Amino acid sequence: MRKLLAEFLGTFILVFAGTGAIISNDVSGGAVTHPGIALTFGLVVMSMI
């Protein structure tokens, strides 16, 4: 059960933060940029590990 919860939480945060960065980039007219989006995904993965 604990592994399932950890998997769910990690996936949820990765999808939530990643798509949030993409939407923020779109709404702000490109202020986040592609490296910022990639950095968001990388930092989420790093913090989950």
C-alpha cells in the first residue's frame, strides 16, 4: 500500500507541476521558456528521488 501511495503522489506532483509550468508559459506569453519547463520537470524528479 505504501508503494502505491508513493507512486501515485510522485506521478501526481510530476504531472501537476509540469503542466502548470507549460500553462504558465502559455499564459505569460513565453516568460517561462523551454529550459524553465525542463528545469521544472527535472527538479520535481530530483525532489521525488
